[in-house]
Amino acid sequence: MMLSHSRNFLIACCLVVCACNVATKFDEARAVWVTRDFKDIGYSSLFAVVSTTINSEGFRGGVTDPGRGRLESGWRYGDSQRKIRGPSRRKVIVEIDLLTSRSHRVRLRVKEEVLRKQGLLATQVRENEEWEIYEDNLEEAEFLMAKLKALIPSSK
């Protein structure tokens, strides 16, 4: 009897892990990146400008990993998606690759998820667990990259 429960638990754990892997691969397959090369700027300066710019647009928190050249903001709530007519949330993901000692490639995407419910209070929106992956927000990603271009003199 105990062996049966343990086996069922292991099977359930495996299914959860597989489902997470499939969802991640699905998300990555649909990712829309905006890419730009920046020259004549050191890595630490570039990383600081990227981080500050994203924070200034309301994308705060999240995970920064300067060692891997990766920055992922926390979710920004308060946006709405007109096509869905419901709340949406967005997060920025940035990857910085070294090309030469003072030349870097920045890849940026704005991941978006939607909630297909209307009339929720703000606290209900944040706590809701029915968020669905939606198309990446290319317009916002292009805006952020244009802002970076304007802030980094060598990229003009």
C-alpha cells in the first residue's frame, strides 16, 4: 500500500516537471527579441544603464545576474491588453553578450501575460493564478531599446 502511494507521488512529480519544461519551451519558442549592438562602452557601465532604464519604466525587482549578463525584472501590473479586454502584466528580460572588450550585443524582450477576467480589484489581479502567456510586447521592447540608444552616446 505504501509503495503504491510513493510511486503515484513520484509519477505526479515527474508530470509536473515535464509540464513546466513544456511551458518554458513554448514560451521561449514564441519569444520576440529586439537586438542592438553597443560599441565603445564598458560592460559594467552598459549593465548599469540597462538596469536603471528598465527600473525607470516601472519594471522593478526581479533577478539581475551581471556575471551571466542577464537581467529579468519583476512583473509590472496596471497595463491592459485591448485585444483581450482584461488586465495584463509585463516583465523585461535582457541578455548582454560580449562581442569585444568594449562592444556588446543587447537582446531585450517584454514578456506579457493576460488575465481574461474583468472587474477585479487590484489585489485580486496580483493574487490571481490564472495568468495566460500572451504575445511578447514588441512595441514596449522597441521603446526601451530606443531609450537605451538615446542614453548611450556611442550608439547614436
